Amino acid sequence: IFQKDALDIIARFKPSKSAQLEKQGWEAWLRALGAATFTRPLAPIQRKFWEWNWQVLQKLRNGQPLDPRELVGFLPHSRETGKSSNVEWACIAEGALLKGGYVIFYSGKQAQAEEHVTAIRDRIESEHVADIYPWLGSPKMGSHGNRFGWGKEFLMTKGGWAIRPVGADVAIRGGKVLNLRPTLLVIDDLDELGDSPHVVEHKEQI
């Protein structure tokens, strides 16, 4: 009986799969959960981005204040270099490590922003994210069995993490949903080849 009690106590304090994985750092985390995405070594600027992102998430989870210089991450990459994949995984990392949050994914067009949200949902469903973080693997349900969102227009998980696509071509009145206010703003694919200075200025104003 004593041995069984001892084993129960040990099991109770055994680190979870997520804690064991996170202890290995951001690179092991990405390789384990995003094996289908991260098939090649990361570029120096990508590594710098993840070092920033991981440190910020750790501080937020521990309730530590952020330095103003830590509030913005910048990933200056040309097209077709994995920029979007990295920021999509950064969104997932927020929901995984913080067990909450509300992301606004902002792009030049609504359709582009929705494509990113769809890609994030597909990554959560098709890769091993839900095995390690079950609160990300299914939609949030209301008291009457209604879904709060599991589509390209809005995604809200069982744990309370949410993401909403917003395009510069679509008007939006405030970003609050339920009692959530945005915790992360991602700006990606805002520019288009051939944009005139007037169009660029208009997008900046929006």
C-alpha cells in the first residue's frame, strides 16, 4: 500500500509532457511540434526572432513586466522565405505557453488574413500540438453546445485562446470579443508588389 501511495505522489508531481518539452527550449519545441514545417536549419534572423518571442512568453507566463523594447518583434524577410510560417507558429506558441490570449492577424486583404488563420488551425489539427496542449485542440463550446468559432473567420479554442483575421480592405470596429482584448498583433503580407506611395500611406493610416 505504501509503495502504491508513493507512486501516486510521484506521478502527481511528474512534469507534464508540455513542461518537459518547453524545458528544452524553443528550438526543440519547434522541431517536436512543427516537424513538417521546420525541415531546414533556421536563418540567423529567424533564430533571433524566436529567441525574442520565447523570452517574452516566459516572462508573461511568470508575471514579469516587459521592457518597452520587448514589445515588438520584427522579422524582415522577403517573400517565400518562411516568414509567415514562423509568425503562425508564434501565434500557436502564445496559446500553448500562456493557455490564453487573443491574436489579431492583420494583412493587406481579408482573404490573406483568413488564409493564415486557416493555416494555424490546420497546424493545430494535423501536427502534434493537441497531443501536448489539449486545450488548443478543440473549439470552445457554449453552455448550449454552440461553437464560439473554429473557422477561417474566427478561431477560439477550448482553453480560451483566440485568433481573428483582419484585412486592410475590411472595416473593423474595435477588436474586443466576449471579454477578450487583443494581446498580440501580427502584421504580415500588408504590402503588395506595385503599391503606389498613396496606397502605402493609406494602409499605414488604417
